Amino acid sequence: MLIPNAVSAEFFHTDAGTAFVDLLINGNRETWSVRSKRFRTWLRRRHYEITRTAASAAAINSALDLFEAQAQFEGPERAVHIRLAEHAGHIYLDLADDCWRAVEIGPDGWRVIGSPPVRFRRAAGMLPLPTPQAGGSIEELASFLNLPSRNDFVLVVAWLLATLRTSGPYPVLAISGEQGSAKTVLSKLLKALIDPNVAPVRALAREERDLVIAANNSHVLAFDNLSGLPHALSDAFCRLATGASFGLRQLYTDADEVLFQAARPILLNSIEDVISRPDLADRAILLTLSPIGDRRRRSERQIWRDFELARPRLLGALLDAAALGLRKLGNLQLKQLPRMADFALWAAACETAFWPAGTFARAYQANRSAAIEDLIDVDPLAARIRQIMANCSTWTGNASDLLGAGADLSDPGLPGGAPAWPKNPRALAGRLRRAQPFLRALGIQIAFSRESRAGTRVIRIYTRAEDIAMTVSTVSTVSDNRHGADLSHPRPGLEQAL
């Protein structure tokens, strides 16, 4: 059989047993899956170049079986990555160009190299990144984004820097705004800076299986024009943002399972605020875009033309900040670690490449305070707990008592799509546990215990004097500055397209 003898390549396998091959093509090392359509086509061409005859389907399948066994039993085990990888304290960003080059980012800076020490695979739809240019300014990005405040811009840049990390947790960037506020354009621009794709934004996955497949083939996941977020997908986003393992049946006809373990940066945009569950909101950066007046609007074609010219400089500026982050991260300590602590540490380590230390922490805290207030407003359970505690410092009872006490209060006039008032004590207790972190941030403490010999479940809700003072200060600040705007900076004059 001529086909195996016609192939000079290095075969290896991943920890899951998937066979890959390293081929030297036009002087560049390329990594393909042994079972991919591209490698199958390459085998046919190689066989024809040597024999001037067409290889039969049986010969191709036989050769692939042989190569797969060789990779699995004789080849070394190696990790294969998509777009981002880490090795020996360095980060590698796949440019996905025809030369299979990558950017090596280290504490001393970054450089473009060929044949990096890690392996990348190319999924369908991936587009190349431009060759980055040094000396760019991240401020150039602000003119392309319809963001209402300086704080929002700081958080968007922090999210972009987080996408240059090879592991989570990653904050979910949730963008809302009325029609014509350039939500989709913003989503496409952010994805194009790190992980460009033929389909930059997509419709929301119908089920967790579709989400896992998308995560397996992209580094940054961007979902466009959401009208709602089912609870199952909200939970899946939580796991994917912080890192988790997913198991899928390989084929519907067998019992083999494919395991996928990863964390991915996620971007959501919608007209309404679709995040209504506290666990996902606690992992999110929430932005609200302002409408664009007709006089400030410009064509999307013009925006993309200008953006393509700026993209190499913007990528270079992000790489400069990432190199600084690698240099400072090991020695950085924050006085207080917020939720998504690893993200906060990375953003703080990188931020002095762009602005004074502490800028990110202030913007992130303002955004989280606004998120807490918004979530309390749309959750009837949390809103009524706050109503109850407005007139007392301690409440004690069981879930049934709390269910009745809350039902007696007036309806706060919740928007459509908000979670309904629980219908039974068990559901109330579960919802109360989910709302605990945000209620605690407003100075309301909740304790669950069992009392008496019968083991009666008791819920104790209480406030402390210092918590009440902090709550009043936080609520007042958020009410005056609903979207976390930094009033010390003027709002940039931005023009955008639909």
C-alpha cells in the first residue's frame, strides 16, 4: 500500500485519545486531526502526486486507521489548543494565518514566531488576526464603541485582556440597549480583536450540547439579540465562564462519551436585561448602551474600514498590557478580592499599561453595585425581603412564614420576564439561597439552621448597624450613577452604526 509510505509526518494524540498529525507544508508546521476532511483530501493528493493514480476509498480508510493507531499507541501525548495556549510561563496567541504563526507573550514583551512550542488546531470559520504592531494606544478603540461612560470603556478593555488568558474564570460581558444602540457592532468588533470568525455572533444555543460544541470550536463565544435566557443555559454559562467539564455522547448509537473541559469568554447582547439569576449576574459585567442620534450615526462600512486600519495597533496595545500583566501578576496583592478574583487580579496587573492603578477596581465595584441594585429590582423575592427588613432589624421564622409574609406585601411592579413569586416553601428557600450574596451586599444577612429536637428548619434574617449605613451609601451612589458612569471624565463623543 503506497499511501502510508508516501507520508512523512509526526503523529501524536491528546489526553482524550484523539489522533493528530504534524505536517511540514511549504516550510511551515501545520497540525491537523487525522480524521479531518482536510487530511483525508491531502492524502488523496499526495497519493496522486506519487503514483498519478486515484486512491480508492478503501485505501484511504485503511491508511487513516493505520495512522490513527500509530498516533494513539506510538506517538507522544500532547495538548492541542484553539487560539490561546500557555507554556513555560508564556502565552501563545494563534494568528491563524497561512504561515501558521503565533504571538509569543512573555514578561519581557511579545514577538511573532513560527512553529511555537504548543499545538493549535484550526476550526471551521476561524479567520486570521492581523500581524500586531507595537506602539499603539488602546484609546483609539473608544472611537468605535458606543459606550456611555469612561468606566464602561475601562471594563470593556479589562474584558478584552481577560480573553488573552488561557484559563478562566472569565466574566460574562452582557450588553443591553434599545434598537439602534450598536450592540451587535460592538460585539463583532470585540470578537474581531481576539478571535475573528466568519460568523462572529450567533443565535443563542438551544441546549447545552450546542453550547459545548460552539465552545469546542471557538475561544470567544458571542451571542446576538437574546430575548431571554433559559435557566438551564444560564447555569451552563456559569460553568463555562468559571471552567467546568462537560460530557456528551459521541454518537447517538453508542455509549462512548466525549469529555470537554474548558472555560470560555462569553459575550451576550440583548434589548432587555436577560440575566435574572444571581449566580450568573455575579459573574457578569453589565453594560447598557445609549441610543445614537442621527447626527452621530455613520455607516457600518466606514466603521469597519477604519477599524481594520486600527486593528493591528489595537492588538499590539493589548499584547503590551498582557506582557506587563505577566511581569507584575506574581507580586501583585489587592486589599480586597472581589468575585471573579483571578480576573480582577489579572486586570489590575495589566491596567497600568493604560491608566493609573486602581482605575479598574473602582469601575468594577461601581458596575457590581449597579448590578446588585438592578437584580434586586427585578427579583420579587429579594425586593420583598428588603421591604420586610426596612421596618425591623431581625426576622425569624420558617420558609412557610416567609412565603406568607412576602405574599402580603404589595406587588413591586416587576417587568415582563422577571422570576415570579415562589409558589411553595421549598422553592422560596432555594431562591433565597441564590439571592444571598446580593442581599448580603445590601447589608441583609440570612442564616439557615435547625432548631429544637424535631430539627425544625429556621430562617433568620437580620441587619447590623454598619451594614445599614453601607447599604444606604451604596444605594444612593447607584441611584445617582445608574450605569456606573465615571463623573470625573467627560462622556466621549462617539459615532456608531446600527
